[in-house]
Amino acid sequence: MTKAELVSEIADKAGLNKAQAKEALDAFMASVSSSLRAGKEVRLVGFGSFVPVKRAAGVARNPKTGEKVKRPASQTCRFRVGDALKSILNT
């Protein structure tokens, strides 16, 4: 599903026009992004949690050349599936 398709689904299910649905989705994504940037977990009970994760610096290997390359420390995000969503996916 693309962002445009998600906006259409939100608009249909929430009774909004597409512009309002896009604003709501953009606000959601901005809120989640700023919380994760601040190192805070975002929990949506029953759906899942977005968890910020720090990756330590290390050495990686270029798969094309086999050359070892230094990888800088970085931050990423993991998603943990909630029980309700897990049960929907497994029924």
C-alpha cells in the first residue's frame, strides 16, 4: 500500500476528504518521528510499538568487492507487533 492509497483508505473510513486525511497522516508521521528522534518509544496498544534503537559503530563488508568498510554509529527504528494485530494476521 502506498501513502496515497493509505490516505484514500483513511478518508473513506473516517469520513474525511483526502486533504484532511493527508494532513492527519502527515501529523501522525511527524509526531512519531519527533518522538523517536528524542529517544522515546511510541506505543499504540493492540497495534504495536515503534522503538528507537542505537547501532554501534563497527566494521562491515562491501558485498561487491569484499573490502572491509568502517560503519559509523547510527540510530534506527524497530517495530514490535502488538497482540491484537498479531492475532488478526494469524487468523
